[in-house]
Amino acid sequence: VAASIVARLQDANPGATLTVRDLAATPHPVLDEAALGALFTPAAQRSGEQASRVALDDALIAEIQAHDTLVLGVPMYNFGVPVQLKNWIDAIA
């Protein structure tokens, strides 16, 4: 279904840029204590590991901000979203 929607959007906007993010193939890390610690540490005081972890989230945020349209092709399990999508939402929120 998502591929069909994307194809129709591309037909309507031939110059549009398409970015595909497969969270099953490349899942985003879980928002854990270490990630929260990195986010709450001032940028100038972050360790290299903390800076790298924050950069992952910042890259996702920049990716979302660069696009006008977002198409999500997501299964539902027991009326909920997969953990991979939840981790992605946590990262950009």
C-alpha cells in the first residue's frame, strides 16, 4: 500500500526527492539511560560516545525537517506499532 501511495505522489510531483528508511533492516537504537544522559548533557561537555548518539537522533530530525510529505508503511501488532517505529518516534520527538 505504501509503495502505491509513494508512486502516486511521485507521479504528481516528478521532481520530488524520495528517502526510504527501512527500520526493520536498520533499526534505530532504543532510547535508554545512556541516550537520555547524552541528551541532557550540554553539547560542550558530551563525551565522544554521547555526541555520536545525539548525532543519530539529530540526523533523523534533519531528515524529517527536509521533507514535506511522510509516508509510513507500518504493520500493527495487537493494536500497537512495532518497537522499531516507536524507537524512531522517540528519537525525533
